[in-house]
Amino acid sequence: MSRAMQGALIGIVALLSSACEDEGFTRNDRGGLLLDGRQGERRAGDFGVRPPCGSDEDLAGCGCKQLGELRACYGGPAATRKVGLCRDGSQRCDPVPAGGEYFGDPGRWSACSGDTRPAAEVCSDKLDHDCNGAGGCSDPGCSGEAACKKECQPGQTKPCYTGPAGTSGKGACKPGKQSCDPDGQWAPACVGEVKPAGSELFLCKDGIDNDCNGLTDCLELICLLDPGCAPQACSPGTTQACYDGPPATKGVAACQGGTQTCAADGKGWGPCTGQVLPSPEGGHCADTLDNDCNGLVDCKDPACATAPSCCVPPSGPPPDGTIYAHSPDDLYLVNPSGWTVTKLGSFGVADQITDLAVTPSGALYAVSFTSLYSVNKSTGKATYVAGVSGSGNNALTFLPGGDLLAADSGGDLKKLSPSSGTVTSIGNFGSGLSSSGDLVAVASGTLYGVSSTAAGGGDASGNNVLIRVDAASGAPIAAVLSFAVHGTCLGASNMLFSADLPGAAERELEKRLGGGVALFLNGAEGDVSPKEGGFTGADKLGAYLAESSQTLWATLATKPWVELAGSFADVTMPKASYKGCLPLFGDGKTLCDYVPGLSLPVDTWMQKVLPFGALRLGDVVLATVPGEPTTSLGLEIKQGGAKRGFRKTYVVGLANDHMGYATTPDEYTTDEYEAQSTLYGPTTGTIVVSSALAQIDAVRPAGWPDAGVAPKDAGAAH
């Protein structure tokens, strides 16, 4: 184009510009024209006027002066702006490269971002997605949708319930109301309904059927775990007959039963009032009363055998003064005038006779290491009367009533009845003393003997010791029975308070021993259960344990004292948890069978610290465990006690607290009930054994051997 033509065009543009201003159009500050409210743009080097740029809603690409400035924008149809869900976004004045300015404008408006533009209508949510002013079923486009067909008349209500079937109207559960919305649809909310609250556990005393199964509080099986739901032992205010003494003494002499009243909460019986219990006969041997209620009064009672009031010189003619002597095989007559000795004859028995005694009636008796014989005073012939327990019987004397007393090399004293052959244990000399072959009872009732050992057990065979024997009553004071077995003969269905198998064993043993208190100490019974069931089974097994204990009782030797030592320590346990779900009742079911999905906070229930202990009685030790260890763990503890020099080690389970079960690491990996009930994890058994042995170490005397058997009486020499 020629310069002349370019100049002419510029002149035309200038005229047009002037004309526009004359017609009311104005020039903007960027050198463009505002045409119909929109900006026309010129660029250096261009000729003519550009078409209008952008719109009121969106100026993307148009020139701008203030860099970084922001303005509202909208990229959808103008009619939908700010209608329904449609919303403005923003655009910014961004710089442009050199040479790209619009008549000196340094920037251009960016694209509109962040705005919400019309979308396809969603008929079910009542929102105006297409921004036409109508939402959900009100939109003309939704008229044919199934979701927009009217289910109800607006404002209509109906009853509703979303809980498990069969629970509405039971306990706390009740239906609510569902309302019809303006679109003719039932609102999803069921207002005012009450659904089951979950487990009844922890809500067992509120008087409400919270889980809506028709059972309230303690009637729920799960509430058996709540102490407040423990079955009542009796009806409050009722009374019953009672007697705390040995059963065989009730109704004998002054001993009689009383009555006790059920407590107000029904959880147990009150004290036994009005009862008269046995008291020791010894020390009351001349009051004409049967104080211990065994049917024997004063001197007829073995407890009064050596009481001074019962040692009465015999009536009738005085003794003939004959003196008898013996060798192991023959009987001799001794003449005190010249001390001549005449052999009367041979005893004629294989035994070796160790001592003689003549009763007040003139009958002659002999004792050997094992037997009692009557002896013919003329011929020396011995006739067997009874066997005599003990270790080497070697001393014999008489009592005023005609009974005999015998002693043995172990220091045990016993009463012999020549007429019946009955042998009754009285007691032990104690202090390590032993009979060396003679006894004599004097008129005052005091019994004397000789001992081949000094007090404390030292040797005195070269110079025997004279001792005085104060015989105890011989009546048992207490018996301790240790056995490992669950007390579950009665089973989980029994709702009565009962001592079960252990109680049956205690009662029967007290009866068999004729008095005293029997104490049952359970052992490592975690995996030991009784085969018999019910009350009959408990009594049967209890009688068996009592019979076995009675047999052992007859072999026991008493001592005047033993050295006692005790130790106790608290042990911090791992965090408690359970495998799967907590087992119940040993019937194969778990808590989750009754309350599906239940998660129990076991760690908040269980003790974080548990007590372990040991009690030493001479060379015997009792290790206490606060739970139910299995047999394998019990054997580990016993073997550990033996290696530490103890003659006997007993495990006392269920002692001082309850940690649940304890299994070995291998046992813990099984699905057995005991493993499921081991709540402190796979190391529980290891902790139990190490804690028990630590307490055994604490009571073990210094200087004991590391292995083997300890001294026979660790306390006798002290």
C-alpha cells in the first residue's frame, strides 16, 4: 500500500473516531472504544477497529491495566448465573509478553476458573443442577422419572421402625414417625424411634430391657457376669438351723445347733446364734462335763489320759510287788531280797520284746517294735493282741484305767487298749527327743521317760536324758488337704451357693478325724476337671479324697515347732487381651455367641499387678499363684522347688487374686478353653513359673544345696 493511501486510511479512522465521540460513544482509558458497553481494541500496527472483546460475565483474553487484579466471572449461559447450584468463579489480570500489549495495556484477563456451570439434573436429590430455577422432581425434565412419582401426600405421616425384627414394642424399643415431604416422597428419617441399645452388659440394674429381647436386667444370660446379678443364696429374713462345730458333735452333751437369718440382700446367711460348740476337754478333767462333746466325760476322755485328777491309785489289794524282767526272747522273775533272777519261760514269738508293763489289775503285757502281746506270768508265753504303729516301739507303761502307753524311737507317744486292741496317737515328744526304752507314770499323773537324743536332736546314746512328757489331747486342730481339681461338679446351671467338691472333701475329712478344721488348698487345676457331676458326684469324690487323706493322716508325725518363712511380691503383667472371644462356662460357646460383634475391654477389667508368694514350713514350701495354672506349669514349679532343696513343693492356685488361666507357650497356641482364657498373652505361663520360683528363692535358707534334698527338718536345729 502506498504511503498516500495509508495516510488517507489514518485520516478516515480519525474521522470515525471523532464521529463516534460526537454520537455519544466514548474513548476508554486504554485507547479503545466502548461499543454497546463492550470494548473494541486496537493493536499497534493494525488498522481499523477490532470486534468487541468478551462479555460482562467473562473477559478472558481482554486487556487489563492493573496486574494481579481479580474480578468475578462466569463461563456459563448468562441466564443461569447464580441460579441453583451455579456460582461465579474468578479471573486475574496477568502480564503479557512485550509487544503483545493492547495499545499499551500491560496485561490480559485470564481464563475464568472455579465457577460452577449447569450440569445434568439429578432428580432424586431435589437440587437444581441445571440451574434453571427448578430442583429435583420440580424440574420439567424429571417429570417422567420413577423417583419423581408421588409416594404420599405432602404432610402425611406413617409409623416406622428400622430396628431388628421382633424388637419393636419390647422393652425400651418403640416405633417412630415418617413424614411425606413436599415432593410427595417419604422422608428417610424415622423420627422418635428407639432401637435396641446393644448389649445389656453394664446395664444390668437399671430396670430396663435395653436390648429389647423381652428379658430385663438379671434375667439376661450376659448379666450373669455382673456381680449385682449374683443369685440369692436365700430369701431375705428367712431363718434356718445351723451348727459350726464338727457334725458328729452336734446334739452330744451340751453341744447344740443354733439359727441364722438370711441377710436383707439375700446374698448370704448371718452368724449362727444360740449354738453351743465343743471346747477342749484337756484342763477340765474333773468337772463331770463332756466339754468336747465326744461322748466321753473327764477321765474317760483320751484328752485326760495323763491329767493329775485322773491318775488315781488303784482300789483293792495293793500290788503283789512282783518284779519282772525280760530279754528279747524270755521272761524272768526278779527277787528283790537277793536280786536273784529266775527264768519263767520263753515268749515263744518271732518278735523281739522291748518292754513290759503290769496293769493295776495285775495283767502283764509286752511290746515289741511292732506289736502288743499279753504275757502269761507263770510260763512267759506271749499272745498277740494288736499291731502298734510307729518306728521301733521300745517303751511301755500302764494307766490307772488299765490302758497302756507306748513310745517309739521317733518320739511318738500312743495309747493302747488291751481289751479292744485300739491304738490312739497322742503326740510327739518334740525337740528332737526320742524314746530309748522306758516310760513310767507316777501318781501325780506326770509321765517320765528316757531319751537317746538331747533336745534339738543331738546324740545322747552314751548318757540318756530324763524327759517329762506332757501329753496333748491328741484331738486334731486342723488338717490341710492339697489337691488339684476344678470345683465344678455342680456345673454352670447350679444357682445355689455351694463349696462343691472341695467343700464336700473338707466336711467328710473333719467328720473322719473327729474334729478340727479341714482346709482344702487347690493346686494347678487349670486343666483338671471332675468326672462325676451333681451333688451326688461332689459327695462321692469328696469322700474319696477324705478317705485318702485320713490314711495319710495316720502316718504323720507332729513336731513342737517348725521354722516359718514367708515372702510376697507384686508382679506387673502384660496388657490383657483375649483370643477371638471370651469363652463362657466351658460349654464351647463364647460371649460373642450371645452378643455378636461384642468387643470387651478386657484390659480395663483385669489387674495390672498380681500377687505371688511362698510360705515355707521347715523343708516344705507352698507357692501361691493368683489364678489357674495348668498341670504342666504346676510340674515346672514343683521341679524348681525340688532343685532348690525342698522336700515337698506344693502349688496353691486361686490364691489372693484371679488372673484367669495360665498356659505354657505351646498350650497357648491351641484353641482349647484354657488357652482362650489365658488373658495375658503367650508369655503368661513363663511369667507364672518365674514369679513363683522367685518367691521360693526368697524363703529358701542360706546354705541349702543347689539341688537334691534338704535336711529332714530344716527348723529342728534352730
